Amino acid sequence: MNVGVFLNYVGLGSNILHLTYCHEIAKKYGPVTIITLCKNLSQALEDDPCIKEVIIIKKNKKITDIPNISILLKKISLNKIFIFYPSPRLYIAAKLAGIKNVYSYPLFRKKNLHLVNAANKFTCESLNIDSCPTETKFFIDHKKTDHAKKYFTKDNYNIVIGAGSSGPDTRWGEKNFISLINKLNAIGNYYFYIQCGPEQNEISKNIINKIEKKNCMDLSKMNISEIIPILSLCDMYVGNDSFSHHITSQCNKPSIVLLLNSPKAYSDYSKNHHRIIPENAKLEELDHSSNYSASSIGIEKVLNKVLELKN
């Protein structure tokens, strides 16, 4: 049976958040084909036996794009498709493609959509199962992890510093990360892996140039398939809401997520998530329109959480 999953998200983190539901569908029907807007998802999931193929399409919300999506879906020859989004446009395109069984979020109900709760409920109802895990195993070829071990030494506690993110409003800031690293270096043996997107490599450079001890590695120039094994081998994640914490948490590593202007849903599904929010903020009220500055999360608070989880 040829089964498709449509993930209508650009960000790698948002896509990986849905991986557990793809696995549940694959458990019932066999490996699935994912259609996504995320250009990096194919590399991220290339070792996953539950994923048959990842097809990347361009973001286009216009109603006139329905025929193009329909033609694409028809070429794949799907028997079933699960659309993880309340989109009439995608639903119509799937029907026009002649897909016999089309499962979709309730249409026209995008407002206040909680990514995790909506995906979990949709998967359970569509598969007629009582419950569904919110996190899953992240598959990485052992040859890649063996290769990545050359970047590690036994005596250090290895921390991913997630200094980049999709927007400046969700970043804790270079100065804060520099101060945190210096404070940790003063009290223990650490090594830091600075993670930013390639377009944000100036952030990595600035952090590396300004910390007192040069015990760090810049990951910004690596591709996704090189970065993921390194993330999986680290002991902890500390940083912004970025794709990296979705990897580390699903590799069973403690992940400290600094939520400035990100909804709680992005870190609301794993026992390994440890969220720190601004002073006087309410977790339930955080969203992309929140206007908290980097200084609203204190360095000492983050430092104490690192030491607590490490010990």
C-alpha cells in the first residue's frame, strides 16, 4: 500500500515534531512517503526505515496551486494520505488526484492550533487507536555516529549550544551564550558545539572569538546529515527553539529550551524538554507575538539548570 503524509511546514523542527505520527502510520501501513515544504527533511530522515521517500514542494498558499499539487499527488499514486493541516486547498488537491482515502485535520480550524495535541488526536482518530506516543526513536546510521565520534573526547561534558533560530525574536543572544560558556568553563570540563544555520554563521564566529577558552566547534558550515550524528552524541542541548532540540530530545538527551517568543507546543511533547521562560511570563500565553527581550531570561537561571541536569 502506498501511503502519504502531508506536512505543511517549512521549519525542520516542526516537521521532526511530527515524526512520531509518521512512525505510527508506518507501523500500520508500511513505510510512508512524506510531502513537505521543508528543504532539509530528506537529509534528516535518510536513515529512517519508516520513511519511503521525502518529496519537497514549494510553499504556495494560492488556490490556483491546487492543480499543481493534484498532479504531483497523482504521480505518486497514493492509496491513502494523511494531511496534518486544516487546509481546504490540500484536501481538494488530494481528492482531485483520485486518492481514495483522504484524512485531514478539520477544515477551517487553524486558529489556536496546538501542534502536538492536534497531531496526536488526528493520528489516534485516523488510525482508530486509543493512544499514540508524542516522541519516537530518531534513526541514525551507526556508520555516521562512528564517524562523528572523532569530534569527542572522554573527559568532557559535551553541550550543544543552539545559538541560531528561524527569527531574531526567538534568540537568546550572543552575549548571553558567551557569558554562560565562560561561567561553565570556570567550574568544569566542557566542550561546546555551536549550532546555527549557514546563513547565521556570524553568530557562531562571534561566540567562538569572544569566549575565553577555545573549547568549541562550529557546526554552521556542516550539512544536516553531518550535524545530526554530532547532536545525538552530545550530553545536553542548551539554546533557542530550533531544530536541534527536537533531535537531542528524541535521542534521549536533556534539552534546555529557552522560550522567548515561541509557543509552548514546540517543546511540549518530550520528557527530555526543560523549558526556561522569561521572568513574569506565563507559559500558556507565549506565542510568536510575544515581545520578550533576551535579557528577560537570566544567565544564572540557565547556568543553574545546566548544573542541575548534569548532576
